[in-house]
Amino acid sequence: GNVGIVSFSCNADGACFKAAYYYGTIGDMSNSCHEESSCQKAGAKYGIITEIVDSCDGVSACYKVAYGEGGYVGGVQNSCNDDEVCKEAGSSLGNITSGIESCCNDAAITSCAGANATTLPATCGTSAPTVAPSKSPTSAPTSRGKAGKGSKGGKGTKGSKMPNAKVASIQLKRIREHAAYAPSHLSDKLPSTSDQERT
């Protein structure tokens, strides 16, 4: 499997165990996956997740997200921050090409687990890079120290995202490099080669 730049992420027992294994692809991971099994098997077995940012902070929160051949999630940003809330979302042929942004942060919202593009809550935004963006993505890793475990309210405050064209360029490049592992019917969902120059 292939994973991009990992920063301040995967800091718990089994948090990223087998993530992107067996020809899976995950772009950059930042400030995410800080609980037990939070991103376990995410993007594995030919699955694709373009990026995970400030997300998946809950026990098994993103377990098997975009798992299996045909599994695809166009980015997870500021989402899935509760226990099992996004478990198996976008897996197999249940693609979420638009990504999961700023939603599914409460386990009481049961429609996020196992969701696809049709069943994902309408409150979710879009975090997927487009083929021809008007400007480069601005999400960049931020510096956030991990607070000691405890109650949900005891976690450290998320760092604010800052524009960083260089990081965005690297991210797009890595996703394109890994495109060879993507199922052929998903290749058109990845950023085109020309996007790298728009930084």
C-alpha cells in the first residue's frame, strides 16, 4: 500500500494498523486517527482515500473507510470524530467521491456508518480535489501536540489549517503516483497531471 505524509497522526494502539495495505492508497494524514483502531484497515485492499485531515478521532471512527476494491473516499476533513461514527463508509462499491467534510462528528448520527454518496448526510460538505480546481488545495499539516487520553473533552485543541502550496503540490503528486493501484473505473476521479503546476 501507499500513504503520503503522516504528521501528528496514528497515535494509539492499532490506530492505523493495516491502513492502505494490499495496494490501498491514502494521501497525506494530518492531526488524525488518535484513538484505538481509529483508522484500522482504512483504504486497504485497493481502496483510496485522497487525504485525512483533523478527522477520525474516535475508537474505530474510520475503521475500514474506503475498504476493498472500488472503495473510494475523496478526502476526510474535520469529520468522523466519535466512536465508530464513519465505520465502513465509502467501502467496496459505495463510493463517496465528494469526500466527507465537517460532518459525522456525533455517534448518534447513524447514517454516516456504512454510508455512500447517496446516504451520506446532506450536512456534509465536499473535500475532494477536483480535476481542474480554481486554485490548489490549501490544507496543510498543522502542529498540534497530542494531549493525554481521557474524556473526549480532554483532547488537545485542533490546530488551524494554513495555506501551503508546496504541501498541496506534494499531496497531489503522491496521489497521482499511487493512481496505478486504483481500480480502472476510478482513475478519472484522481487529480490530473496538469494540476501539479497550479500551485
